[in-house]
Amino acid sequence: MITLSRRLVTGALAGLALSGARPALAGAAALAEASASRRIRLGAFTITTLLDADETIDGPWPIVGEDRPREEVQALMRENRLAPDRFTPGFTPTLIETGTQRILFDTGNGEVGFIPRPAGGRLGQALRRAGIAPETIDLVVITHCHTDHIGGLLDGGVPQFPNAAYVVGEAEYRFWTAEERLSAPADSNTYRSAAVVRSHLVPLRERIRFVGPGDTVAPGIDVVAAFGHTPGHLAFHCESEGQRMLVWGDCAHHEVASLIHPEWHALFDLDKDQGIATRRAIYAMAATERLLVAGYHTAFPSLGHVEARGTGYRWIPVSESGTP
Ligand SMILES: [Zn+2]
């Protein structure tokens, strides 16, 4: 929805420019650049969400609701005034500037991710446009090792955040580096992720700190278990001056379908039942504790709150709920 309106506005400004209103052209360019990032405050922290990929793809079925009839998911989309078979997921790394450190959560698709270039792999560009040089990132934190989260670590073998240390879930790293992962079918998501772990993450291992639930990443930023999507999938609880945010990685693949039906299977969850239990627990925590959420795949700018609704939940984008 947000993406659509952004495009409409950009298109309208570009149209004005063509009709001879020259300042509108600069306006359109500025808007297109600005729309690749969104910046808000969280206490003393500055939060910037960054758009790595902007592509409309098939779904949300079966990415969400794999175990349900396609028509049921289509009907839910129609009820919510959304296209039944196409959606534009966010691919949204989050940057936290704590005042002493620049901490980046996930690195986007890079050259090897789920959304190929030129539509995907734009994180570096989005960072620079937001005024952040990739060399100034101190810490890169990985929620899990799917290709759309670790693909941006290296480009052509070159680390994209050359001065950063890295934080990776210990269980996650152990799972993906196990030899048997490479015996999965070559066209499977599991094989592709295991291969990209070897090519894009393992070369950085000297600089990786391995963590698990309850560990502290940096002052105010703690690790939360969110297993199921992958065996070591992690979320991160972030707090500054009493204001709180959850970076939840892939706890939702669609802001309507995942939230209202946490019990629907997610295609890319490796453990479907654990994925359901994690969604229920994480959504309940976000709703009860009124946490701001940075949701990687919810529509850009991928920031919102969660509210209980019936047997499920509802996503309230920050554009509606305001900044905390
Ligand atoms: Zn993902």
C-alpha cells in the first residue's frame, strides 16, 4: 500500500516535470531517494530502515498460507482491499545509531539473494543516499542465514562493511555450516542458503561473535529466541530511554496474512510448528508490551505496531500509529 502510493506520487511529480514544471523533476528525484529509507527516533537511538529490494512478486500464497487453499488467502487479500495474487514485500535492513555505534541488522539480497539485481541488492545505495557510508558501520547483526539477509555481506568477494564486526546466532551458524546441508537438492532454498553461507559468511568468521537468546549485542540491545523459520532465527529487543523496539527478522512475511493467521504455515519456515509457536509468542509480546516493530518483510518502511484482533493480530504501520 505504501509502495503503491509512493509510486503514484513519484509518477505524478515526474508527470509534472514532463509538462515543463522543472522544479518538480528535482522533487521527484529527491522523493525517490528519500523513499529508500525512513528515519525515526527511539529514545537516544536513531533508527533508519532501508529498502534493499522493491519488486512485486506472486503471493502472498503460498509464501504465507502454504497449508491453506489458495482461494482462502486470496479472499483475505480482497477483504483487505489488496491484490489477491501479487504483493510487494519489504526487504528492509534496519540501522540503529546508538550514539556510540552504528549497528546494521541484516544485509539484504546482495548479488545472490532472493530478488536479483537490479530490483534487489540495493542496500549499499540506500545507505549512501541516507548519508551513511558503509565503512562507518561498526557492527552487522544477522537475524538468520537466508540469502536475502546475508547476501549483502560481500560483493565480488569484497566485504561491504569493511570495518564491521559481526554478530550471528550460534545455533544458526552451526546448522548452516553442517556438511549435510549441501546434500539438499541444488535448486532448494536450503542448498542455496548453505552455499551462500559458505561463500558470503564463513570468510568473515574471524570477526564473528556468536550469540544466543539472552545475550547482549550492545548496551540496550538483547537477543530474543525466534526459532522455527530457521533453527537459530533470532529477534532483537532494543531499548533506549524507556522506548522499546523489536527487530523481528522473518516473524512475518506479509503484514496482513501472517499477523491475522499466525497458525498458517509459512513456505520458508524450516520447522512449521515451531514457526507458528514463535509467531504467536512474538506477536503476543509485541502487542502486550506495545513495542515498535521493525519487520523485515512487512511493507516498507516496515515499521509498525501489533494489536490483538480476534484469534490473531493486526499490523499498524507507523504512518498510522505515529512515531513512538
Ligand atoms: Zn527473509
